[in-house]
Amino acid sequence: MNTTAARVLAAVSAAAVPLLLLLPYYTFGGESITAWELANPNDGIALAGSLTVVVFVLLSRLTASPVPLLAAGAAAFFVLGIVWPDAPPSESGL
């Protein structure tokens, strides 16, 4: 896979995150709920981070510098940290 295809794939993947939130998440008794209706403030931050990744990936396509790709990776890790569920403390105390 060449770099252009990889960058396009990364941009499309990051842009798909907010679009997938529009799909029905839960349906019961003829009533459906989307993920946007269940959203909390962290979801808005994650959306902004995902769009930032898209901007940086597309910006990296226009420049020869590796800085936009590094920034896209940093923004992606930020989004992962925001959406990662808090793990309960382990029983062993580690």
C-alpha cells in the first residue's frame, strides 16, 4: 500500500467515527436510540479529536514534512485515552 492510499484510509477511518455514532445503537419496542443520544461530554471531545486527526492526515498529504503525521498520531492517542473506559482497581493491588 502506498503512502497516499494509507493516508486516505486513515482520514476516512477517522471521519467514520462520528458518522457511525448516528447508526441505531439500541432498539426496543419500535424505539431506537443512537449513540449521539447516549453521549456524554467526553464524546464531544473525542469527536473533536477525531476531526483533528482527519485534518492532520490530510495536511500531511499536502506537505513533505512528517510533523502532521506525528500530530495525527498524538491526537489519535489522545482520543483513545478519552474513550478508554476506566478500569476498576485490581484485587492484587498492582
